Amino acid sequence: MKHAVLFVDDEDNVLDGFRRSLRQQPYRLYTARSGEEAMRILKARDMDVIVADERMPGMSGSDLLAWVTKNCPQVMRIMLTGQATTEAAIRAINEGTVYRFCTKPCDTVELAIIIRKAFALKEMLKKNRRMLERSRQQAEKLNHFNRDLKILGRIVSQDLHEQLRKIGQSCRSTEGQYQDLFDPEARKLIDNALDAVAEVQRFVTSLLQQSRDGGAASPSDRSRREQVGQPLP
């Protein structure tokens, strides 16, 4: 089984009911009778979803889910309560960033559907995080590439081209005065160097322009980033 769900309730008959009604579901089912026990299980095992009762002796469901948010943020959180008050719902959402808020007694078919939707949302968020990480790595590589291009651009700047041109002019004037001492291949080498520098300048300029054009994030890219973390209806 790919997924695992942890049910937390201080009443044994409630946990037994979850075991019986959800035994055919395609995930491993774990139970805990207190928030402290649930914390120990979460530290020892990987869970995909936690379903916690709000009213329990000692640690409440809200406090437990707030701890889960801080220490196991990848676990999807579902709150169960027998007394659905606005205050409890607001606290569960604000402190525990709860995915769903359900009242007891909760229909097991409905709960099974909610849990499956939580799996789907978790997989989507995981995929989005991977995509964002790849985008971050690609952006970092592009920044390094642009930096290297700028360095190369400075190396083959117009100043270098101008210096080589002056050297070429000096060689040509010297050749006329000291033909017996001047190597005729020297001027050819200078001319070739000037052509090579000019070609490199054009190439670097083209690459810099392409990197600038491709570096801006498209609206669709920004839209995908904004969708990360949005809950399913």
C-alpha cells in the first residue's frame, strides 16, 4: 500500500469503527488514543494524512495539528469534532492549516472520499514543488551563464578590438620601413585576430540577447507558481 493514514481519538469505539469501515481502503491505517501518542507515531513513521478529533484529554486536536504543521508539514490534516463551533473551526484552520473540517458522527463514505482527495492534493503539491525546484535550479544555471557571458563580453570588448586594430596599423607602417626585418606573416596574424574578435563579439552579443529574452517568466509560469499550495475544493 502506497499511503498511510493516522486516526487520533480518545474513544476506542470510534477508532474501532474507523478500522472496520475503512479496512478495504487502499492504505495502511494507524490509530492513536492521544495527541502525545500520535506525535510518537509521526516521529517514527511517514504518514500522508492525519484525522484528529478536536476534544481529547490533554492535547487537543487543534494543538496536535498545529504541531504537525510545524514538524510534519507534508502530512495532510483533517479535523473531526462533535461540537462544530465557529471558534473551533477558525482555530483549526489558522493554527493547524487544516485541509478539511468534519463534524462527528462523520459518514465513513464521505470521510473515505475526503481522504482520497487529500492524497490527490498532496501528490499535486509534491509535483508542483518538484517543478518549482527544477525551475529554481534552471534559473540559477541561467544566472551563472549570464554572468560568464558578461565576463566574456568584457574580455572581447570594443577596447580589445581597438587595441588590436592599432597594433595592426603599427605593423603595417613598420612593414614599409623595415621590410628586411619584418615578418610578413605578422600582419596576416593580426588581421585574423581582428576578424576572430569581431566574430566573438557578435556571438556573445547574440547570446546575451537570447538569455535576456528567455529569462523573463511567462504569465503561465507565474500562474503555475501562484497555484502551489491552493487546496482542492
